[in-house]
Amino acid sequence: MRSLGWLRLPLALCMLFLYLPIAVLVVMSFNGGRSAFTMDGLSLRWYTKLAGNGDLLTALGNSLLVATGATLIAVVLGTTLAVGLARYTRSSTLDAYAMAPAIMPDLVLAIGLLAFYSLISMTLGLFSVMLAHAVFGMAFVVAVVRARLVQADPALEEASRDLGAGALTTFRRVTLPTIAPAVIAGALLTFTLSLDEFVIAFFTNGPTTPTLPISIYSMVRFGVTPEINALATVLLLVSFTVVIASARLSRRTEALDE
Amino acid sequence: MKALAFTGRRPLAAAASLVLAAALVACGGSDGDDSASDLDPDADLSKQSIVVSNWADYMPEDVAEKFEEATGASMEVTNHATNEELMAKLTAGSDSGIDVAFVSGQFAQALAEQGLVEPIHADLVPNMDNLAEGVQNLSYDEGNKNSVPYTWGTTGICYRADLVDEAPTSWNDLLEPADEYKGKVTMMATDRWLMLPAQKALGFSANTTDEDEMAQVKDKLVAAKKNLLAYDDTTFYERLISGEAVMVEAWDGWCNYGTAENENIKFVVPDEGSDLWVDTMVVLKTSKNKEAAHAFINYLLEPENGAWAAENILYNVPNQKAMDMLPADLKAQYPPLQVTAEQLLEGESLTDLGEAATMYTQLVTEITSS
Amino acid sequence: MTDLISSTPTGRGAVERSSRWERAALLVPGLGYVSAFMAVPVLLVLSYVFFQRGRFGGVVYEFTWDNFARAFSPTYRAVLVDSLVIAGAATVLALLIGYPVAYAIAMLPDRLRTIALVLVVIPFWTNFLVRTYAWIVLLSNEGLVNRSLERIGVIEDPLTLLYTRGAVVVGLVYAYLPLMILPLYASISKLDPELREAATNLGASRFKAFRTVTWPLTLPGVLTGCIFVFVPSLGNFIVPELLGGGKFVMVGNVVRDQFLKARDWPFGATLALVLIVVLVALFFVQSRVSRRLSTGGPS
């Protein structure tokens, strides 16, 4: 293991910065009062309420579905496009075009997509949200993978082909391992952004399949209660469980390999 | 549409705008179509289903089941976050799939002007008789032709009685606070309510479109900005509870949320007067089950549904039978629920600003960025 | 990429044919998708720039240049400048935090890397609104930050932290930090650690090794990360409202207000167009720099 040395310090400080508000959010989920800001005794009432709130849990399911689908589309299309751009074009304009969805003001994209969907008579629902989220997700994947490919060595791919490997084999055995960290980073970005996206989801969604942010923002008018904090806490708990489990698993497979 | 004057010279641009025009037509933004459809009063509601778009927590949770029991029609609830977003969505898309939408009065007016709502068939909503006297004649929709009121209220100053020496009585107490309260007041950020305190303090209408009057309003609000803790639409009563603010501009119902946590939090309508806002229900033109949509509106006008709203959201409802059902101790705890319909009707009903909306928005930008 | 093909020693015709097929297979689906789901919808909206607002919203198809004159009025120029400063500050701060962190993650053993990355993004799987509310709790007069400072005796009276420009910057950094860290990581993890070691072994100081070897090689990632933070910071309107107390106006607020509050879609589209032109130019520059590095770069 390469030693981190003094880099441990910024890493630790950054984690503190990232998780301090999360700690506040978790503490507030046990609030006895209805405020998301001021503690008024401890209670589990918001967890009880959450357990009985089927709509919110359905919305969470919808959001997870959309984020997963959008990530899959974005990763496949984004990775191929990034490789294509790096290998076959010299045009900065095309690069900028491919990444443009990442910088579109969300309202412009949202209103435009809704008008476009109306034009082609597309039925609005989770699928139309997924397609919409995939387009900005894809731009992020392209940008990250492009940045990684900049220093890639084309000689490696050439060598592989000279040795008789087909295009697909070369992609799988040579290109993909080179860009894997960027693909993972792009996928994480897309999933994260999609899960919490409100404006585009609101405009491109049908009426009966709310995503989680839509449900949450509609509560703002009468004050967001700690029920959302309780939901966030449960989500965090699940995420951490999955991370720890996969860490254990990968350690075991590593041990088996050796 | 005398739009395409540049057609000959710019074929591409012309093509683009033709596509656009087509899009707009497809978008249902057809203006001026306010003809009512023929509805069948004896339609079999059990064959109809509707989608109702509302803010979260604004109706009883079991409303769908109860409505189905009462009428046989089935319904689903969907949520929107703001009037503005719903409005944009209805304008940009051809069919939102929504049958009944909850919007504030001035937005119901704008939707009606754009031909997006079905005129109310009063014969299908007999419970409109439950509405308070006077709510039929409000300027955003005279005669409730296009919308039916659900809740209403006014805007005033919500304050900590234990932290101010004297209870505020004037909008100027908020706009030009005494030295010890500087930095401890908030105002609302949404255009109409951002303007309201200065408009009323200067004796103008809350719907004024006069440029000179609005210039004075702007000056007053720019001067007021330096004494503000924040512009705040959603968390102001929390600032009162924590004591960081002592006076905030607030809707009556929201002030009640503060009172629920701290009984020193009180509400007052300043002497210069205030607004009257109404949240309404509209039937959208694109609805395919308009009979059921009307039945739903009629159902929500049942006194017990109005009473639910008053008890749970702590808003007034323009439904006398519903207000009469409220327990006395609730009214005692939340004085804003004691006001009568006559008192509320003294407030000025908010209407859509038409072309002046752009001026208001520009002034908001100038004030908040000053 | 003709030079690649001509340098290939195998049968030229065969390669050319297969590469043309491959080129299409790689480029067409992605570019087609962007065209259908971004370009067409956005053009539908942006073509409003030449038209006018209807009396109750919507668009009246009468040609006008007025929107552009309004967009460059002093009010909106001031907002643009202020937004650029705030978004710029957030970007610099995010880079200062993000670079060492991305570097540290890239140095971790393979097994821990992905886990560390996921740890960076997990906070962002909770809702943006409640995360921002948590910052209000932290920064308020009675909040954790002030109380801690009081306890350790740094201050006596609470500092005004909430509803300041600083609070907006911190909120934006918090909102978009993963957008900085992930591209940086993708770029840094590509570095050959031996390269840097070699530089140090040759007598270069750590700083010089960083400046001459590490930094230029990771510049594409730096640029990507900076754009990813800068762009949404400009467009964000919730952070200025909740943490800035609505006293600071960003471009995002203005565009939102025109589309939603004024219902002036033509003018909203015009402001958006100005913004988009500025931002696409950024991507263009980033692409130019990256491509120069990859072709004529430090060899």
C-alpha cells in the first residue's frame, strides 16, 4: 500500500465537511416537534409516520428506477461517444456539443423536453423522465471519460489490433480497463444527480408516478417536516450497509485470489 | 398571427418558427377558447376516474377512498410544488393528464384567460351554496365562473409578543423597524407579497400597474432591505421560534404554525390593510372526465372537508358550515381562525397583473440584488 | 482520424472500411441522442428569443429584438457579474478542497478506492432541500458552528454566518463538491506514480514535481471539475434563497423568475441563451486545452 502521508488530513477534513450536515439531518429525524430546524424532545414519531406513508416510499422506488435506468443509458451511450470523439474527431465543437446537456439551464431543458414530448405525442411517465435524465447524465459521462482518454496511448489499441484482435475485443480488453475509473465516476455522478433532480422530472413526468424530489418539494408550501429526514436516514443506513457488505466481499475475493 | 414577416429572406428561421407554431398549437395554448363543453348530469361516475394535482398535505389523506364511496368515481392524487411550476407545465405540454388542479386565484384567472380551464358548471356543484357570502364577487373570477374557492386568508405581521415592546400596527413597523429590531425582521420573497407591505404602506392597490407608484414602492423596499434578516417564504416562523427574528411578514395560516410551537407568537393585520388570497380548484379543459371532476369539487365543498382543512392546515375556509364545525378551543388557540368572512373580505383580492407581471419581476430583481 | 489509419501497416482498405463502420457505431448513437433529447427541445425554447410575451403568458409570434436590449440592461449585467464572482469563489474553494482529496483517494489501494468514492457521493443521495436546511441549522446564531467557537473561546458573541455571501459560497461548494472530486479522481488515478517519483528522484522538489509533472497531466480533469462546479453554481437558485436569505441574486434566479414568475418565456429564453453561449464557450476552451495536451502535449 502506498502511504497517504499528510494527505490523510485533507481527506479527513473533507469527510467531516461532507458528513457534518448529514449528522445534523440524522439528529433532526428524531425530533419530537414538527420542525426541521429546532429540536423539541426525542421521538420516533417521524419513523412511524414514514412507515405508514406508502406514497413517499413509492416515490422513492420510482426515483431509484429512474436513476438506475438513466445511468445505464448514460454510461453505454456516453462511454462509446467519448471513445468515438477521442479516436475519430478533431473537432472541439463536437466535444462541446456532446457535453452541452450538462450546462443547459434545467428549466430550459425541462420546458423544451415537455414541448418536444408533446410534439411527438410521447406518453409522459417514468420512462420519459429516464430518457431526459439520461441526456444530462450522458454529458457528464462523456466529459469525465474524455478527460481520462486525453492521456491514453493510442499505440496500445493499435498493437492490440495488429495482433489480430477485433474491434470489440480491443474495446473490452484494452480500452475499457484504461477508462474504467472514469466510467465508474461518470456512473456515480449520473445516478446521484438523477436521484435528486426536481425540475426536469416535474415537467417530463406523468401525473401518477411522482419521483421523490417531486413529493418532497410539494411539501414546501406547508413546511417540510422531519419525515423527510427520517427517510434520508433510512436511505443512508441502507447505503452504508451495502458499502460495508461490498467492502467485506471484495476483501474476501481478494484473499481468495492470493 | 402576423408573425412571419421575415419568411422570404430567412427560410431556416421561418421553418423553425413554423415548427414552433405547430408545437404551440399542439401545446393546447389555444387562446380565447372559453366555450363550455356539454356535460351529462346523469353520467355514470363509476366509469370515470380523475387525477387531482395539489400541494402535499392539503387534503385529507383518505380523500380518494371517501370520494369513491360517495360518488363511485375513482381518483388519484398528484403533487405540484408551486403555482408557477404547474402553470408552466400546463402551458408547455398538450395534455398533462390532470383533471382538477389547485391553484391560487390569480393563477386560476391567468389559466382561464389562456383558455386552459373548463368553465364551472354550477349545476354540477350544488355545494357552492355552502360558500360564504361575498366570495362569489372577487375580482380574479367574478361569479366563480372558472374556479371554486377552497381556502382563503390574508397576509400580515407575525411577531414575538415577548420580544417586542409594542405590538406592530403598521406595515412601517416592518419596513422601518426601530433600531433594536434592525436585522431581526424578514419579508416574503415571492413577487406579490414582497411588494405588498410597501404598496399598502404607501396607500396603493396591491394590484397596481402604475409605473410611478411602483417606482415609489421600489424605493421604499430598497431602503427596507438593509434592515432585513432575510427574504423568506418558507422558514420564517422557524426564525421567530428561535428568536433570530422578532417580526416577519407572514400568511395568517403560517403564523399559526409558529403559534403552535410558541404561544407568544401572534398575528396582526396592519391598519393600512392587506390582501385577500384564495386557493381555488379548477377543471382543466383537457380533462376527459369532467363530470367526475365537478363531482370532486362538489365533494370537497362538503362542510367536513372544509373543517378538515381548517383544523389541519390552520387556514380559514370560505365555507361557513365548515367554520361553524370548528371546536371552540381551536379558535381560541389560533385567533386568525376567529375572523369573519366580512373581515377577510376587507382585504384586497389579488388579480393577475397581465402585462405588468414583467415589470414586477424586473423590480423584484432590482430590489433583491440592490 | 486519417493519420492513425495511414500509419497502420496492415491492409489500408480493410482498416478504412472497418473503421468507418466503427466510427459510425461509436459516434452516431450518442450524438443522435443528444440531438433528439437536447438540441431539438432546447431550440424549441430558444427560438422564442425573437418573439414576445402574451398578455397572460405564452408566446405571441411577433418578431422583435427587444429581448436582447433588455438582457444587456445594467440590472442584468450587475446580476451576471455578481453571480460570476460567487460561482467563481465556490469553484476555487471546491478545487482547493477537492484536489488533495481526489489525490488521496487515487492513492488508496484498489479495493478502497471505489468505497471512498461512494462515501463521497452518499451524502448526496439525501434530498438537496433537507441538506440545505441542515446548513441553516449549522450556521444560525445558535447553531453548532457558533456554539463550538464560543465554547473554545474564539468568540464571545455569535458571528453572523447565515444569510451572508459566505454562506452562499459554502452552500454551493457543499452542493457540488462531488462534481469536482469525481472528474479529478478519474484524471489523477491515471497518473503513473512512478513518474512523480522519478521526478523527485531526479532532484526535483515535491512542489516542482507537482507543478511540472502532476498538475499539467491532470489539467483536463481540473478543467472538467471546475466547469462542473461553476456551471450549476451559476444556475442554482435554492442556495441563494435559503442560505443567502434571498439577498443575493444569481443568474439562475433571474432565468427562473422570467420563466415562472413573469411567465415571459421569450425574455427568459434570451437570458438563457446568453448564459448558454458563455458556458458552451467554456467547454470549447476546455476541449481545446485538453486536445492540445493530448496531441502536442508535454512529451
